[in-house]
Amino acid sequence: MEERFLSLDEALSLANRLESHFWDFKSAESGGRNVQEISSALANAEGGEFVVGIEDEKRFTGINRWKGFSTIEDANWVHQNLVGEVDPPIPYDLEYLWIEGEEIRGTCCLVTVQKSADVHKTSKGEVYQRKGAQSLKLTGTKIADLALSKGARSYEDQPLKDYTLDEISEEPELQNFLQSYSPAATAEKFLKRQRMVTKADGLATVAAAILYAEEPAAVVPKRCSVKIARYESTEAVPDRKFLKGTPLTIDGPARLLIERTLDAVAEIIEAVPILGTDGMMSPVKYPPEALKEIIVNAVIHRDYNISDDILISIFDNRVEVRSPGRLPGHMTPANILTDRFARNPSIVRLLNKYPDPPNKDIGEGLDTVMSAMKAAKLKEPQFVVEDNAFVVILAHTPLARPEELILEYLRNNAEISNKTARSLTGIASENRVKQVFYKLRNAGMIEPVPERIRSQAAWRLTEKEAARATAGG
């Protein structure tokens, strides 16, 4: 436990920070129960911080929200609830913050809570978990799921023998980050407080390297870059002959790795042509927010203990993002949209501390992907668990039914072949497309083009349907 004096600007910045998945405020008058709930909720999630001594913005504004304890002794109950009332005790650090020249405003307690391997309960035996800006009470199977997830070990905490406190302290990315970090801290103080270096010998952890090393792949013993490959094919398992050029390798600290990957993927995708219902070839258009969330999730939730890179494969009809490692803890494709569990809580939490973090909407990433794809009228993404990887597939197949796409195409073009229909609808099977053609034929909407058989076979609108199309019906 330490004392620190902040400038008035730093104190104001702290008071104005928005509540989030990793940050909360409590009044100095809130009482032990509130401290137990927020601290156990953070420890049962990915960790985070809360400050005791700042009032709700509905009651006060600006620096007037800072209403701390008159003396450090008056705040002893905060420490007592963290250690003596939560079972088991919370893993935490505590700082007493004063405003320089404004001691009359009192001291606030800044509590940094680490994610724990235990399930923590309040003195009443209640279990809470942080989700978004809320501390939610868990019951029944949710507690059992949390206990199962707690058993999952993370490689991100492993120390790196050849990467020390002195080396990481000089990394440009860390220095850049600390310029905007509040309250201000030296590299050494920040890294030690956030458990990014070992106390005994000052060795940086895997998480520290992933977040701040200029070239993480050079200091982490496992492969941890991103590879991007372009296949000029729609096959499920394409032959190497369809690989266009040499796969691109992207490296860098997590924030820059995400930005560089997004730029590279966007550039490649813009050169992929697809067939539209107007019969014209145009560039693929995926919702940028969907691509971003999938790539961010791959970087922050992958298993860094597996020596493999994230692989992004761009096909003529889809994008596949393959992240090393199966889903962690109790997570499955069935509950991936409703539950959450971070394999790398330190990476997730500290990446969120940037002024404009790539993982801004904690817990809403995949929901964003689903809604963005739907808004773009594209089919929802597929989630696939393989032996040692989690794969997300974004197809640029339109959400409209195959029948609607074929009819729309024929309203703009004289005829359509099976091959063209497969490209248009995303249906891989020639026979399945035939069944769609037969369904439309039986409805009196299309007919075979006369004297066109086998590979030359094609379909066109019936005279009646063509007249309706011309009349705008």
C-alpha cells in the first residue's frame, strides 16, 4: 500500500473516467458490502480497478466528485473487507491518492484487482462476476461454469528468461502507452503493479511481450504473429496451386498488430471480385466492424502456449480466421454469444487501457459481428472448433434466398447457368442448384433455354415472368 499525490488535472481525469468492464467508482460512504461485490466481481472476471472516494456523477460533477477519506485510518475498512470478508481473500494492490495542494478533499483508495484462480464469495456467500459496467450475481450452473473456467491456466503469465524489466521498459510501444496513462506512472512501477514482471528477478511475462515488445516473435518462444494467405478458389480445402503469391506475415505489439492486420486484410479483400445480381463483377464488401472484431478476438483470446500463428485465409467466397487453441474453460460454440471467458485476462485488460482501445466493447464483440453481417444482408458467421484451433468463417453469401437471387439476376440478364448460380448464391453443390431451378420452373417463373444441354444448359425467365419484370412487378 502506497501514498501518491496527483495533479489536479490527473485527479479530474480519474474522476471523469467512464465506468467499464475494468473500472468502477464507489463512494467513501458506500460500505463494506459494495467493496466486497465489486472486488469479487473483478477477481471472478479478468481483474480490473475501482476507486473508493469518488461520488456518482448524478450527485456531483467534475472535481467535486472527489470526496475522499480525511485520513488513511478512516479507509482501513476497505482493506479489511478485501482481506477478511471475501472468501478467499482478494488478490489486490492498494494506493492512497491525494490531490497536490487539495488535501482537504481527502484521500481516495485506488484498488487494482488481479484475476484469480479461485471463485470468490462475499461474506453472505454470494458470487458476483463483472460483465460490462455491471457486477452480476451468479447462481446455480453459472457458478459451476465459473469454477470450471477458473481451472484453465494461461500461458500469458509465464516469465521469459531472456526478456527483462530493463529491456521492456525501453520499448517504444510501452513508452507511448504510458504518455496517456492516468494516473501517471513510471514503466517499472506500472509493470510491477500490473504483474507484468516477476518480483524476484524482474523477468517480463509473455503478456508483457505480446502487448509492448516491438517484435514479440523475437522474444516469445512460441510463434505469435499473423499470417495472411490469398486463395483464388472457393474449395473447402484448396490446393496450394490456388495460393496467390507468398503469404504475408504481420508482427508487432498487440495494438499495432491488430491495426496492421486490418489494413492488410482490407487491401487484399478490395481486390477480390464477386458476381452481383446485376451481372457485374464488383469488389467484396464485408462490414469493417465485423472483420475488426474477429481479428481482435483472435489476437487477444488465442492460446499463446501453442506454437502457431493466427492464419487468415481469404478465398473467393469467404474469409477464414483460424486462431490457435480450442475455446477455453466452459466456452462452446453454443454459448459463445451469451457467456464470456478470457484466456488471456491481462492482455484483454491492459489493451483496454489505451485511449481508443481495439477491444472497446468488452463482451459484445461477437454480437457486433452477428448484427453487422445481418445489417449488410450477409449470412451469419460460422464458428468451428477444430482439434487445436478455433475458426470463424465470414462468407460473403447474401442473406436472401437462392430463389430471390436467381430471379433478381434474371431480371437484369437474359439467362443464368448452374455455375453462375452457384457463384451468385454461394451454394457449392451443382445438384442443389438444380433443385432451386426446378422449384422455380414448377412455379412457372423460369424455363430452360431451348437447345442448350449439358455444359451449355441455362435458364431464363418465362414470358409471363419477364413481362412482370418489365412492368416492375
